[in-house]
Amino acid sequence: MKNFLTSTTLFLIISFSCIAQQKENRQEDIFIKNLLSRMTLDEKLGQMNQTHFNTTVDSMCMKVRKGQIGSLLNIDPKQINRIQRAAVKESRLGIPLIIGRDVIHGYKTIFPIPLGQAASFNPRVPENGARVAATESREQGIVWTFAPMLDISRDARWGRIAESLGEDPYLASIMGAAMVRGFQGNKLSDNNSMAACLKHFVGYGAAEGGRDYNSTNIPIHLMRNVYLPPFQKAIEAGAATLMTSFNDNDGIPSSGNDFLLRTVLRDEWKFDGFVVSDWESMSEMIEHGYAKDKKDVARISLKAGMDMEMTSETYLKNIKELIKEGSVSVKDVDNAVLNILRIKYRLGLFENPYVDEKVVSTIYSPEHLRKARQAAVESAVLLKNANNILPLKSTAKIAIIGPMANAAHDQLGTWSFDGDKNKTITPLKALQTEYSTVNYVYEPGLTYSRDKSLNFYKAIKAVESADVAVVFVGEESILSGEAHSLSNINLIGQQSELIKAIKSTGKPVVMVVIAGRPLTIERDLPYVDAVLYNFHPGTMGGLAIMDLLFGKENPSGKLPVTFVREVGQIPMYYNHNNTGRPAQDWIPAMDNIPQEAPQTSLGNTSFYLDSGKNPLFPFGYGLSYSKFEYSDLQLSATEIPQNGSLIAKAVIKNTSKVDGSEVVQLYIRDLVGSIARPVKELKGFQKIFLKAGESKTVEFNLNAIDLAFYGRDLIKKVEPGDFEIWISKNSDEGLKGRFVVR
Ligand code: GLC
């Protein structure tokens, strides 16, 4: 009887909520269509126009009163109410503006850059970060963020890898959806929610040569199986908007690509939010050689399905003429305007357009700072720890060396222009505050990452006076991010020379990297005993690093992107195809190749003579102060139907004396497909906590449908056949099994 009541109650709850949602949708539809019916064509074109603060407030208000602007981006939050009043009180229809901003990894409280958040392999980290960002932003009147960035990136030369969630579509899907949930909360109209914007749609991270804005050449199968899935998952999570990317893919700029914006986004994914261009990405179609002039830009973009134009104003100035000549229709305009009004409605802007200037600010609240610190702890990756030099003894005298030990601005990373560097807790500041009992001496040796100085005398003396050296190296924030690609990703300036000089003292050396991308650090490894890698860890990064160095926290991060040995190995990523000549285990070290070696003596397979076939560190790699042993892989079935599933489980034991967290990863390989399939694909991960000596059985439920992909016929389906499966600690090893899909 009890079960009957429970299921009946559940059914009624679900039914009533569906009815309520349908009622809400109807009200929304009636409202926006009624408003549209009262708009002039000029007012419609105004809604499709987003501009930035390129004039005085008065002249901006005048344009707003005339209905020429629907959205503003990156304006001074202190001006929002005044300009919003011009829209709501002084324009003919009182349609509120939607105010957008690049709140990528925090508004004031800055979290680790997204690449770092992905390294946590804990969706709560990006969800919390986005929640904090939305809370701090919405109270300032910023209701729309241009995040999450979901560009899959397999190229560390590309500066915007910093903003990405790494090289894997599954990880990016999970983390991107978590960010959408964090930004958008329960309801877009809540006073701590903001509309997410999935960017950059699509394929921007595949820029040829890793050079930003460069062309991409992503074939349709890779597009369908790697680059599009994170966007689809984030839309399923309810994302309100998307932004098109700068790149042309196979010659078609995304801002004019109707296959993407109509066929995929609207017809297949049923997306009902709106699409905004990137900054002048529409008018740049002239530079691309894809549009003749601005009128052509407006025609191509509107026909392709672009709803809102960021900063290039071709819609405002050309659509009326295009309608007159029949190149586009009022219906095209109406569809775009309805998409925009729909999101403004859902944001509650029609009822509540203004900033409550009396609100008690949540900016830098203790709770926000605590979450930022925890995020930085979980985002750090321990890459080396020879002789367990870490964690450091609290009684040791530490020499704090390097240009990144007290880099308050750079620690915040790219896209943090609202962060206040005076609030940054650098590693040095952490030692001057919470860790003031530590006995340390500070000599940077270099004043900034690009410093060319070779005067390390003071730094060496400091190290000689200490028990251990901790060298903070990496990148200033300006060296990654948009338009900041590098062709050489070694430690810049004289940082490697500084490390060598410190090592010459004979003291143990810990290298702490604070950077915006995976750097090629192989040449530095022989001179250091431990490496803790931080992707620009944000406001609380210094405390998080000290928490980890002194063992208050145990590192748990895993690499969301492959670390190559040489920049010349790029692109190198774990989920690659096998090729017809995969490199074998034996690779000749170049110096051992005999002179006049016969042509085929080295084996005709896929590797580099000088850097072999493997990266420095693989995707999913990360050490801990604990030791985790994997054993006893079991599959609930070795044969499943195409609509079936199996349970894969293994026992994970913490064999150390230190409690710690481990990211247990599930990989599969589809051995034969209608197109060649990757040698490994991440299909699950679980971050578990194990006390010293504790064992836990970790189970993954693998549904055959999770193995579906777009095959030769471009139809997404499960293809029967043989599969391999791993439960592992990274993408390069693990407990291996096999199963068949019938
Ligand atoms: C930039 C970036 C985009 C950003 C937009 C607004 O050029 O490509 O990511 O959101 O312009 O600042």
C-alpha cells in the first residue's frame, strides 16, 4: 500500500509540475508574441543589436531610448541602472536590455581557470564556481555570462586552451553541463542566476597550428563525435544562449553556417534560446572572403540563423534594405527577435530589470573564498614526488624562489578583468598570513616569467641557507588566453636556468608551476624532486598551494589534457586513432641509431626519432600522497545486446598511511567500426575518498547506448562488435577486460 501511495504521489507531483511548466510556457509564448506584434521593424532590429561601451552614457541612453540596442556587453556595472531606466522607462515599448559580461571563471572571487577546474575531475568544482560567479554578478546587474567555453582543445600552443575544459569530449560534457547548472541555478529569474552562453560554436580549438583565429579543418565525423557533443550535453542541461566561433571550418565561417545554426542546433537539438555572434565575427566574414560587404554579411548571418550581432551593427544598417529586395524576410527577423525576447522573459527582466543597489553584497564572502580555495586545491595536479619529498615538514626552513611566488595579478589567469589582484592570496602572502609559523626565506631570483636576468646570486644564497627550495615558475597571465598563442611552450625567460642554478646547491627542489596551459617541462624534471602543477589557480591559489605543499590537503587533480614532451609532438592526445602502423613498444633512442643504419632498420611505424611515441604525462594522470592499488576487475556480462548494459567494477585500495581522493576512470575501445575508432575513450569517472588502508569497490554502469557514435553513414548508433574496457588511474594504464555487443 505504502509503495502504491509513494508512486501515486510521485506521479501526481510529476504531472502537476509538467502542467505548471506547460502553463508557464504558454504564458511566455503569449507574452513574447504579443510584444513582437507591437514592435516596429526598427525596434526588432534594435533587439538584435549588441554593443559595447564605445561612447558616453548620455549618447548610449539616447540610442537605447530609440530602441536601437537590445544588449550591452562588458559595461561599467555602476551605469547599468541608469541605462536600463532609459530602456524600460523612456523607450516606446520599455523592453529591458540584457547585460552580458565575460564572467569566465569568477566575477570578483576568481576561481581556477576552466582548464584547472576540469583537472579536478569533480563536477561540483565548476558548478560551485559558476554558482559563486552568478551570485556575485547578478547582484551587479550582469544577467548573462559568455561561458562556459566548450572548445575541445588538443593543442597547448593555442592560448585559449586556458579557458577550455581540455581534450576530452566526455569530461568537457560533464564539466560544461555542471557550469550551466551553476550559472543558471533553479530558475533564470532568480536573483543569483545568470544565462549561460555556450562558446565558441564550433571547433575553434582545432585552429591550425594552434594559432588563434586560424582556420580549422574538422571533418564531419570528428565534428559529430568529438567537437559537437559537449555543446549538445550543455543544451540538454538547459543552456540559454550560444556564441558562434571566429574560425572558418572547411572554408565556412561559423557565423554564417546554417548547417550548424539551423540543422544541428534547431532541427536536431530543438534549442529554443538565442545565438549571439562573437565580437565582429559576422563582419569578419568579409575578411574570410565569405561575404562581399556588410549587407552580404547581414544576409548570410540572418539566413544562417544568427539572432544577435555582437558589435558589428550590420543588422541595424542593412536588414531593412534586404527585406525590401526580398533577400531576407520579416519572418526571419521575427524568429530571431522571439528567441531573444524568450530569454529576456525567462531572466525575469520584464518584471525586475534593475539592480537592487541596497542589496548586501556577496562579493568575496567567506563562503565564496572557501569554495575558491577548495577549487584550487582540487585543481592542482601532482606530477612528480621523488622520495616523497612532499608534503614538506612544517619544521623545515623553506627557500621561496621564482617569479610566480608573489604574482598577484598573474595568478588570476586570463579573463579575470573584474578580479582584484589586491585580494589575491599568493603563495608568499599565504606564508605571511595563515602559514606564518613556517620558517622561510624569499628571494624571487626573477621578477616576472619573461625576465631575462641571470643574476641568481641572492636566490642561491637563500637556498643554501634553507633545507628545501620551492621554486614557483610558469607564465604571466597575458601569455595565455585569447590571441596569445605560443610556438614554444618551454618555461619562458630564464626560469629553467634558475631551476638548474638552484639545483646546483644540492638542496632538494620542489617546482610549483602556475601557468595557463600544459608547458613542455621535460627538460626541467631532472633538476627537481617534485612538481605540483596549477593552472592559474585564482584568488585563493596561494593558500591552496600551501595546503597541498604542507599536507593539509592531499593532491587529487588529474590532467584534463595531454602534456607533450616537445611542442613538435602536437597534436598528441590520448583518444587518437590507432593508424595502420602504430608505434610498437621498442623505439630506438636517436643517439643509439648506428651510423649508416639501413633504411628500414628502425621499423616503419608512427613515432618521432627524437621524442618517441609517448607524451610526457598522459591524459588523466595525477599523483597523490596516498598510494592507490587497483585490483579485481569484474564485468557483470561479457556479452550485451545493443540496448543492454553491464556493470564494470574493481577494488581500489589506499595502501598508504594517508587519507586521499582518487579519480577512478573508465575507458573503452571499440575494436572495429564502420570508421576507425579511438584507441581509448573516457566513458566514466568517479572521485572517491579512501582513508588510509581503506578499500572500496567502485562500480560503473555502462549502457551500450553510451558506445553509440556517428559511423560511416553519419547515423548515431551502437555498432555491434568487440570492445575492450579499462578501469584505471589514467589513460595510459589500467585493469583491462573485454566484452561483446551483439
Ligand atoms: C571575445 C571572445 C569571446 C568573448 C567576446 C566578448 O573576442 O572571443 O570569447 O566572450 O569577445 O568579450
